[in-house]
Amino acid sequence: MNYLTIDEAKSLVEDSIAREGPITSTQELLDSGAVPKLKGYVVRPGKVSDSIYGGHVKFTKKDGIVVETENPTLESNGTPLRLMVRTERISTHDINRGVIPFKDQILASNHNYMRKLLAPAFGTSQFDVPGLTDNAVVIAAEELKQLGFENVLRAYMAKSSTSTSLFQAYAVRGEREFAGHKLPEGLFTNGPLPYVMDTPSTKSDEHDETLAPAEMFKRGICTPEQYAQIRNGSIFAFGIISEFLRQKGLIAVDTKTEHGINRDGEIVSQDEIWTMDSSRFWLMDDYNAKMAKLDSGEIDELNPKSYSKEFARGFSEGDKGYTDEQRVQIAVRYIEGIQHLLGKRFEPDLRPRDERVIDGLELIVKSFLD
């Protein structure tokens, strides 16, 4: 394969960092009038993606100030729209660590490929927009009635520093029940689980909480019927992805997806679908080689090469942002991952980010709002 080598990827990232200037927020772009139809809308910022939609908007800023307002209607032929703008921000442990060059484009390509592959299992809220490429950082989707949990599936007990992870519950806190599953003795770090486990987590801008499905029903987060549909579709999707990745020499480890109800009453997926931020992928040959060493006693812990945000979490320290050297390493790992996942060379759009965002929003306006 004619992939970018690690040295070529590193050079690409270092050049991008050298050219960095002040970051223009999505809100500042709209306020500037660069996209006239969207001037006056208040953007709801997320950890990684920003959202633009009509109606009631409420969120809490980092300084604790609560923003609450009413946006103008944003719809097309009676369908409410949500426009999402991916950023290069990276967040771990609920802390923004800075920006990673090309991360927005890489995850867009990753998501769009998986979205199309898994549409039969999940459905989708996203619209295809004429002129928008798969690495475009702007998304047009239907505004859904969101179901307030993240749908998390796990096939391995992946080592993780996230408090809601199975690893933290089992290996650190010593728990033997997790999200309604009775856990056997003998599970080991990064080892396989007896079966693919559904381990839903509440969705929050603050801190997530893993719950058994029965507790979600009790709290009114979703109904048993809604959960059964999402769980069954997700396990079906897990099987599709596992086979897809096996052929590429990768292992499907775990993933999380979000879902909502569209105007027709259908439950469909929204935003991240099997990306390196929402999922883990391990290199199969590396995993098998290290498993053999673990079995023979040559190593004490299985630590496979991972294409996921967990690689970045390893650099996290307190509330500090990442250094430029760490940002380079993280960006290179994302580039390696997308090349392996899609089986082709990473070709970035080198236009200034503001230009890419404005062009994408204008294409959406032309398709849906003109």
C-alpha cells in the first residue's frame, strides 16, 4: 500500500503545527456573517463537535455561566436540522487537552465510511450533501429526540483510565457485576470477554455513569423496547465490523454510539459511528504475538498496539494540555489508524480550517435552506 510512512506523517503534522495561527471558534465564524443564513444562531459547543440547531439552546460554559436562548427555526421541508462542525479539539477525562492536527478530517472520513457500512443495522440521521467529501468537517443531520444514554459494547476488557470503563470496575475496584452482567473470575487486562457485553452509560457534558438497562428503564431514560432495538442492532453491527476489520488485520475491541428518534418515530444513530474516538481497534498480528509472550511468561501484561483515543489518554496529566511533541505523536497515530482502517493513503485537505468550515456550511445552506 502507498501509505504515508511514519516519518512522512510526522513531517506533515509538524508543518501544520508550524503554520498554526489563532483559532476561530464556530460561534465567531457565524457572528462574522461569513455564512449569512446562519448569522444570529447561537452555537452549542461540545467536547469535540459544535452544533447549530433551531429552537431552545441551553448549555453551561467552562466558566460556569449558563447560556439559554432561542435560535431561529432551522429546518428543511418540515424536517428540523442539526448542523455539526467537527473540530480538532481533543478531550480526555472531561478536560480539553488542545488540538490535534488533521483529527477533524480523519474522524470525518472514519465516521462516514462506517456510517455507510452500518446503515442497515443502525439507520442514520445524517444527510448526504452534494459537493461535501467524506473528509468534510461539517455534517447536516436531522435534529432527533435524543435518547439520553451512550450505547457501549465491549468484546475485551480493554485497559482504560476512564472511570466508567469495565477495566476500572473489575481490575481496580474489584467489582464482579457491571451494567447488569455477572463477571467471572480470571479476566485479565486487554483479554477477551466471554461474550460481547452491552454496558450502557448515561450521556452527560459533565460525568457519565454506567448503568444496568433495568436502572435506565427505572429512571425513564428509555423504554425496554427502545433499548432492545438499539442493543440488537448494535450487536448486529459489531459482527459486521468484526469481520470487516479481521480482513484488514484489526480487532474490534469496543465502541459507543448514540441514538435518537426521528420525525417518523424511528430510532436511528447520530454522530460518531465506530471512529477512533468512539471505539478501539487493535492490530491483530501484534495482539497475537504479545498474547503468545504473555502465555509463555515473557511479559506480565498484554499491551497491544491500539488505534484509539486511549493512546492519547496515556499522555494526559492532571489538567494540563498536550505539548507539541505529544500532539505530533497523537496525530501520527490517528494518521496510521485511518490508513489501516480504510486501506488507503491519507490525503489531507490543506486549506485553512475556516475556509473548509465556511465552504461546508455554504454547501449545506444551498442544499437545504435556499
